[in-house]
Amino acid sequence: MANPSENLINLCRAAVEAHREATAVPYTPEGWAPWLEASAVFQAAVTEEAEDGNRYELEKAAKKAVLHPEPDGE
């Protein structure tokens, strides 16, 4: 499995949090703009970090680290 950088994990975390905030209230273009921007920044960072590697595996690993973290001590 790919090993995402701490920066990539932080960008993913920011995109996930922006998604939560955007979907917690009724839709407005202004309300979704931070989520769309955070997602675009995350996707660009995945592309840059993957370089010639497997972009899909890197993105999956970053999302797993954010959405399904391993318990401490394991």
C-alpha cells in the first residue's frame, strides 16, 4: 500500500471537514465553495505526490488514514 505524507493526510482531513461543514446546512454555492477548493487542493497534491506511482493507491491510503484510522498501539 502507498504511504501518503503527513501533508497529504492533513489536506485530506481538511477536505473531509469542509465536506461535513458544507453538507450540514442547505446548499448554496458559497457554502460549498470551501469544500470544492479543499478537494481540488487535495487532488492536486495527490497527483503531485504520486508522480509516476499509483495515484489511486495513494489517494486510497490517505483517505483510509483520515476516515478509518488505526487504533493507537497497533
